[in-house]
Amino acid sequence: MKTIDEYYMDQIALLIITDILIKIGILILGSYIVLNILRLLAMKKRDDEYMKGIRDELDKIRNELEKSNKD
């Protein structure tokens, strides 16, 4: 049979372990969220560059059509 001191020491040890595991979980979740935000920003930048390229091509085509309509 455990004494009261041994019981409380076991409970304190479990609380410390639980606290450490919760902090590790929060760190993992936080880093996952940050990495996803960075991934989304990178995708947005890539899409913006892709759309700029499409706009440039459309501007070239529009200019050529305007030139051909003038002739």
C-alpha cells in the first residue's frame, strides 16, 4: 500500500509528464499551422506570377488585334 506522500509524488509526476506532452503537442500543432500558412503564401505568389504571365500574353494579343483592326 502506498503512503499519501508516494501517491501525491506519483500524481505530480503524471501532471508534469502530461504538461510536457501537451506542450510538445502545441508546438507540433503550431509548427504545422505555420508551415501550412507559408505553403499557402508560396502558392499564392506562384499563382500571382502565373496570372501575370497570362495577363502579359493577353495584352500582347490585344495589342496585335488592335494593330490589325487599324490596318
